[in-house]
Amino acid sequence: MIQIDALFKVSYGLYIVTSGTRDRGNGYVSNTVFQVSSEPAKFASCCSKENYSAELIRESGSFGVSVLKQEASARLIGTFGYKSGADTDKLAGMDLRYGETGVPIVLNDAIAFLEVKVQETIDVGTHLMFIGELVQAEVLDEKADPLTYLHYRKVKKGVAPKNAPTYIDKSKLEKKSDGVEYAKYECPACGYIYDEEKEGVKFDDLPEDWECPICGEEKSEFIKL
């Protein structure tokens, strides 16, 4: 038996992983960036095989990691977490720095960044795990706290994108009839649907400063369907 709630007890950070070049770059939100070796310092990151970024990491042989601050904007997370780089230039208008390998690095809402040169790629199922040696790292904000996946879920009420390693299709889980009536609310700006039954939290119980996880629209603007 697998109790899904047990998986939410595993702690993660929340990052923007980028790759590509000055001419063609992309990035995605990841909660699976971790150090795997100390000498030399090596890091790993997982990327869905369906992500446009997977192709870019393979081509460039490197990736950047932006460590997001706790107050990172919903619009930033929405851009990199819920849009496809094949259809949208996610890096347009972003504050960027290009690393030693030429990889673009997002500085918006970042408190630190890493640059990794890929040495090994492992097929782990739905995702590819890229493992490489750290070639550059810099702190951008000494005082701000990093954004964790727990904070993103509990405080920002965000959910994992479909291509995330931790994504859970709640529609496939066994549901118990508890007699509670659920509703759906639509963001008028981007069309995102907040489904109370899937999220497990009534819309009215969300904090008043909650924002659309896709575009940052205010809670008060949502329309009940």
C-alpha cells in the first residue's frame, strides 16, 4: 500500500533550472535539484522527457539553477512551471546572466545560483536525471530565505505541474464520498481552474492574498463556475 500523504513529507526546494544558449534558451520549475557529491561538488536535476528543456540540456551539456526566494512571485513560477518553452519564450524580459558554459541563468527572485556541466544522464522513467560537476556558484541575497516546496504547497497553495517528478494525478486516486459539495473557480486572466475537490482546500479557505499560480491574478478576481 502507498499512502500518498507520506510522499508530501519528503522535503524539497523549489528552483528554476535553465539551459541553452544566448540564441535559444529555456527553463522550468524543478523541486528535484540536489547535491550528490562533495569532492568534486556534483549536483543532479531531473527533467521530464516531454519538457523542451530536456533537449536543450542534452545539446548544451550544462544547466543553471536559480534558487528562488520565499517571496518569489506567482507570475514567475507560472511562467516557468506551467508554460511550454516550445510555444513561449520564457526568458524574454527576464534578468539574465550567462554562465561560464554559456547557459542562461535567471536572476529574478533568486537568492543564489549554480552552474553545472553535465557528465552523466540517467533514464529514470518519465524523467531524465542530469548529473554534473559544479562550475560556478554565487549568493545573490544573504538575508532572504529559500522557497521550499512545502511552503509553496501550504502557504502559496500551489500544485506541482503535470511534468514534475512529484506530480500526482488525484483524479486516479480512490475518493471517499464525504457529502461535501465542491466547486470550481476560473482565473479570468489566464483560464486556470481551481478545483476544490482535487486540491482538497475550499476556495473560500485560501488566504486572501492567494494568487493564481499561473499568472498571479488576485483571488478576488476568480469567477465561480
